[in-house]
Amino acid sequence: MILGVPKEVKILETRVSITPAGVDALREAGHTVLVETNAGAASGFSDADYKAVGAEVLATAAEVWSRSEMVVKVKEPLPSEFGFFRKDLILFTYLHLAPLPELTDELLKAGVTAIAYETVTDARGQLPLLVPMSEVAGRLSVQVGASYLEKSKGGRGLLLGGVPGVLPAKVVIVGGGVVGINAAKMASGLGARVTILDRDPSRLRQLDDIFAGRIATLASNQYNLTEAVADADLVIGGVLIPGSNAPKLVTAEMVKKMREGSVIVDVAIDQGGCLETARPTSHTDPSYVVDGVVHYCVTNMPAAVPNTSTLALTNATLPYVLRLATFGTLALSDAHLREGLNTYAGKLTCKAVAESQNREYTEALSLLQ
């Protein structure tokens, strides 16, 4: 198969979808890889690195898209890329379609076989292609939050871990999944007072065992959430419903009760955000203030650390890329990979997206048989 790796076009999206090591593995398996010039430069991979492992480096995105049977990206396509869509194209990337009806329209209209990293599952029911970026974003959310607590960035002027004789900051993490546990590792490691809220008692028990009393756990309900958010210096939103819009758990009224100069980092913003006051931002204009509270809602947080993120992403995606490159759509006979199929032959095949956008849903298996 001919695979294409275009340069990302989202604002300051510095990751690249496949590393030179990934290209090498694909070439060894007999596939052709086309890479747009400078696609990997911001992640630390030069055109020469790709050429050295047998990739063909092309001058324009148009060449990469038009010649490729499968395009592998990092982030969802933007309007400037919609014109490259076509019926015989396989697209493999993060899509996060639930809050993006226009992109859904274009994929359906063109008949693209669009497979989303974030809805591929594994035998344990987990999301193996979302995990590495959730790990990065969870850890990064604490670094970002600590930075925005500084007075020069509009924060309360707090050092996250405090100093002897001065209490550390209070960090409240909404959601005890991959984002939450990684945020808790960073925040507790820096000495903050950390509370995680989750609605699953079993998950709270796991977290209590993992951290051995170094963090507090709370059942997530409106009363506990209201009290915890009001007392927080830093709130991190990490709630996920695969393929669907994130629930708005933290209300505008809760945000109003926070102290001036407190900080919110909504990692769930890719799926619409789990706070009523959250709206998507970019690395060029990352924050805004609502009711005195600083909000950071960048939709591609891991792009701030592209070398780490690109390596982690390729580690996870490469086995699936190899399978698709070798077997094409026949690879979708695997039920877990098929969970990632969001659009196929002009039909919407992800139930969560269909429900979020009030569209007709078609079971993928019925189209593939």
C-alpha cells in the first residue's frame, strides 16, 4: 500500500504521525511511504532522516494526499484539507467528530473510510491509541496549571508544592481515568494537595491503593463536585465518553464560586470539554478568564512536547497502521479496530457520534460483509 504522511496544519500542531523508525518498519513490510517535506521537523525528524529509511519526500500536501491510498495524520483534517477527500481514501487519525459536524459532513459526502484513533478498542475494553496522548496531556496539565498559577499569567501567585511553613496548592482532578491518574502523579509528586473525583467506586478504590494515601478520593456527585471546585486552586478536567461529547460536569455556577486567580485546565476540550465555561483555544492564544478564573483549553496540548508525543503516538499506532497497510479494509474484520471506524461508504458508523449529532447510525459490520 502507498501511505501518506502530510504535515499537520492545525495551529502549532508540531507532532507528526509516523517517525522514521515507523517508516522503516513499513518499508520492511513492503509498503511505500510518502512524507511531506518538513512534516517531522518540529518533532526533531528531518527530511534526511526519512529519506535515509526509504521514504519519498514530496514538496506539497496535495501530492501526498493524491498519491496515497491511506493517509495517516495526528489531528483531525481542517477545511483546507477537505478538498483532498475522496471515495477510495483510508484516513487514520484522531478525529473527535462529536463536536465537529462540518468535518462529519465532508467525510460522509466524499465517502472516506475514516478510522479514529480515539475509538479503537482492545481486548480489555480500553482505548490503546488514546492512552499515550492522554498520558502526555494529563502530566502536561499540571505543568501548565502550575505555570498559570503564577501571578504574571493571571494566577493567584501560588507555588504548587508550597514551601516549609506554607501550605501547597489544592489540585482537584475531575475524572480518574488515564488523564486523571497521570495528572495526580505529577501534582502529588510536586507536593500539591490532590483530590480526584470519579463516579466509579471501584476506580476510586484502585486510585486509593495506587497512591497509598498521598491523594484524597471523592465520589463524583454534584454536592462533592461543587464543594471541591470552590476550594480548588487548580481544577483539571479529564472526563471522557468514547466518541461522544464530554458531559458538562463543572457548571458556570461552580466556576463563579472559585477564588480569583484560580486556574482550570480542561483536557477534555477535544470532545467539547467537561466545563460549561470551556471553549477551545490554541497554542497561540491558549487562555482566557471567566469570573476571575483563568481557563486553559488548548485542543492539542501534547503538541507542546512534540518529540515525546510523536514517539509515544507511533509506539501505539504503528501495529494498527501496519495491519491496515497490509490488509486494507479487510483489517476491519477485527472487532476492536472496527470500533475505530467512524465513516464508511457515506455512512456514519460510530454510534456515539451519531447520537451526539442526532444523525442516522449504520452498524459497520453490515456494510463490510
